[in-house]
Amino acid sequence: MQLGFRTALATVLTVGFLSIPAQAQIGTGRTITIVVPIGAGGGVDATGRLMAEKLAERLKQPVVVENRPAAGGMVGTDSVAKAAPDGHTLLMMETGATLHKWLRKEVPFDVTKDFAPIAQVATVPILLFAQPAFAANNIRELIALAKKDPGKLSVGIPGPGTPHHLAQLMMNALAKVDIVTVPYRGAAASLNDLLAGQIPMIWAAPTAVMPHVATGKAKALGIASPQRLASLPQVPTIAESGVPGFSIEVFFGLVAPGKTPPDLVARLSKDLAEISRMPDVQERMRRAGLNPTYLDSKPFADLIRADHERFGKIIRDAGIKPN
């Protein structure tokens, strides 16, 4: 009887430990990889590297960033959707992930079902920047110029299927202009071409561009967000510049593969909440042009779902077809 009890107890304890593998995974020393699905040099990359640094300090284990820029972020995003749900592969998701279904015929993941949102950590506006000598100084002048020469103007974007891509599709549809989008492999590449005079305009987050605006090597034409920026109060929003209804703001947040255990998601969400409150983290984000804006798992999941539906309606109403 005593032997049978001990055997049963050992079985219960073994099953109990096996049923919570996620809790044991964190802090084991294994490397955690944060996949950034676009190239280095932009706001997504900067946020991913900041979170990796701070998570490594808190978890006492290596956390690295891996850039996987392909197909407008779809390849890197899909790699995390299909990764083992053990907390060792995470995605720095941005708003572009909610667009793929509406812009591409074949998308290998469902952004609302195949991920476990952990937390939003920041939001960032995107702006339309131009060379200093570009003929237009604001959105109204740009629209007039574009209508005068349809199809002759071009604008760089960090890749197809990004929020920047959606911004120009919306601009073309709502302002009834024809400005050609030129996709690059990341924000740094498009900025380099703007500074070199190879392309007249780019859509970009302020992260890497504002220092060049300050030195007169670039200028801001308009802001995609619904409100003006405190750091650029003189630059109007696109909505107030003759394109009513124009509104895009990019979120950055960490997500895990969809079947990641809830206790592990909750642990990482708590870590990110504490990281987000750190004064040095908030200061570094603001210096990079980001707004430190924390949302835990549930409201972040709601935001992903809401953006997915909202942008899908905008794209369909504009007559934009997946390709």
C-alpha cells in the first residue's frame, strides 16, 4: 500500500511538472530570439533592440535580435507563427502585420489567431519626408504637383505591405493622385537614397530622419497620425491638409506563437510592463521619436484585431485589390 501511494504521488508530481513547461523555460539560460521582420535602422528595429537589452537584464539570459526582412515583413512574421511556443522565439510586431491579408493573395498566417500578444510597448507616427529642394513644401502643394504630372512622382517605402505602403495607397485613393511607390529593404535604405538625391520623398517614422531635418538635409511634408506632433508643431496632419479621414499610427509590441502557454505570456507581459515604466527606457524611446505606450496582452490583442478590420475596410473601400 505504501509503495503504491509513493508511486501514485510520484506520478502526480511528474505530471504536474510536465504540465507547466513554460514556467520552467524562462530563466534556463537558453537564448531568446526577438525577430524583427524588417531591416535594421528603423523604429521597429530600435524598439526590438531596446526590449532585448532590458529583457536580458531582467531574465538573466541572452536575448538577441534577428532581422528577417523579406516580403514586407511577412516572412519574419510567419517564422514566429510557426516557431515552437516555448517563449524562446518572439516577434516585434508592428501594424504592417495587420495588412498582409488585405494586400496579398497568399498569406500563410492569421494575424488574429496565430499569435499570442504579450504587450504593446510603443506607438510611432509616420511622416512624409522630402528632399530639401523638392518643389512641394506641404501636402496641399504635393497634391497639386501630383495632379499636374500623374505618375511622375515617386516615394520610397520600407517594403511592400508595410503601414508606409498603406499610407501611400490611401494618399493615392483619397487625394485622387498617382504617386509611384518604390519598395526598399528597410527604412535605412530608403533614407540613404533620399539623402543621396536618388528619390524625392519617403514615408518613414521620425526615428532616423529627424536629425537630418534638423540639419536641413530633409523636410517634413505631413503627418499620418490624427494629431500633430509636439516635436513638430508646425507640420500639419495629412487629414487637415486636404485629405480628410486620413489616419495611420503604427504600434510596436511583442507577440509569441499562438499556442504559447498563458502563464508564460503573463510573465513576459509583466516584465515588459516594468521595463516600460523605467525612466531611461521612456527617455530613449522619446529620443528615437517613439511614444512609450504600454498595453498588456488583452487590450493589445483587441488593438491588433481592430486595426486588422479597420484597415481592411479602408483598403477594400479604396478599391485596392490583393496582389
